[in-house]
Amino acid sequence: MVSSRKGEMRSFSDVLGNVRLPSTVKEHLKNHHIWSRWLEIVGPELHRVTAPLEIKNHALVISVAHQAWAQQLHFLRPSILAKIRCICPDSKLKDLQFRVGEIVRSEETQTKDSSEGLPSFLGDGTLTERQEMTLRAVEDPDLRMSIRQAMQAEKRRNF
């Protein structure tokens, strides 16, 4: 989302209009909110034991700390998908897949205890490696800069 002159938020697709971007970049932009708002999507308890990994064939692959949690998440699949669709309406996700493994947080999904303050990556305007990879696929330098500024504004807005 990007703020307009009147202060209202607009989606990336509204801002970029008919700009021709590689399909992988478009899909990443549509699904970026899933990573940046994972805590909001699943809540603090599930956030501690899950992390989004990747999207394959319209399915979000989620790393889960233990098989028991993976089993429980199968029952929560419809509500998690509904929450994702609410927060990221442009997403074309159709399913969730759970993979037991280590929970590794990218900068996008890391949060610190509120007593420790905000994560350090928020103040300096840097983007995550995932966002930087997306930007490298955009050939036009002006467009790349506009997308970068929109991503940075979105990061500040969410925190």
C-alpha cells in the first residue's frame, strides 16, 4: 500500500497502473504483506512457532516448529487463509502447506519484545533481502526507485 495525497492508502497495483513488470515481481508485491504482517495474520502464539517460507503453485509453505503444531494448523487452515485474503486481498493463494522445521525469521518477520523497542532495521530505511531481490528484477531505474520508496513507506506505516 502507498499513501495518496489525501492520506488514504492505495495498493501497489493502483500506483503502478499498467506498468509492465515481470510476473514474479508482480506476484511478490501482491504477497509481500504476508511476510511483513505475519504476526497480525496468525497472532502471537502461532507467530512463535511458525514462519512463512515461500509460495509454490499458489500455496503458501509455512515452516512449523513441531509436528503437533502442524497438525493443529491443518484445522486452522480456513481461518488463516481468510485472514490472509483480508489483509492481502490481491493475493491469489489457494492453499497452505505446513513443513516441520526450524523457524528462521527474515528481517520482515522478526519482532522484539516491546520492552526492547522497535527492531533496528526499521529506523534506517533499509529493505529486506527479499525486497531487494524483487527490486533487482525491475529494469527501469525510476520505477525501481518508486517501488523502493513505496516499500519503505509501507514498512514505516506498519510499525
